[in-house]
Amino acid sequence: MIVGWGGWKSYPRPGRGENIEAPIGPGIYEVRYANTGELFDFGAVDNVAQALAGLQVTPRSLASFFGRRNAAPFPPLEYRICATATKADARIAAERMIGRRETYLRGAA
């Protein structure tokens, strides 16, 4: 069973003590750039909160490993979630959404 998409929320910035509001259970998540709406990440997972918390949003480089912070700034991101009863439901819903997007893009081109 699919509940439906929640509203868009700002993705927490590192070091600010903000939290991700997401279920500890199966579902779909979508992350986009706040300023352009371009897709950053999308997935169907067993644990939505864990997947969003583990997202690589800061650039990883050898310089950052040694403590240099001259890397690109944190991009403004937004996320939304869609809770499902099982991971199988999440995968089915994600495949349908991907199919709809591909159909829309073919028609728009």
C-alpha cells in the first residue's frame, strides 16, 4: 500500500543540528536541487530515514580528508518521501514513476 508523497522539505545542512523527518521503514525518497528542481537522487529502500541520512551530499576529495575546507559549498537540497508497506511496493511504485517520467519526457521533446 502506498500512502502518497509528502511535501518538500529542506535537506539538513551539515553542522547545524537539523534533523531529517522520514519514516524508519520502507518507501521511496526523492532529493532535488532547491534552486533548479533538478533531480539529485531517487530510490526505493527498506529504511527511508537511513537512506537519506547516508546520502553523500558533500564533495569527497583527498583535500577534504586532510582537513582543507576549500571544497564547493553545500548545495541547497530538498527532499520528499513516500512511505510504503513493503520494499516490494516501493520498487513497484518507483518503476511506475520512472516509466511515467520517461513517457512525459518523450512527449515533451
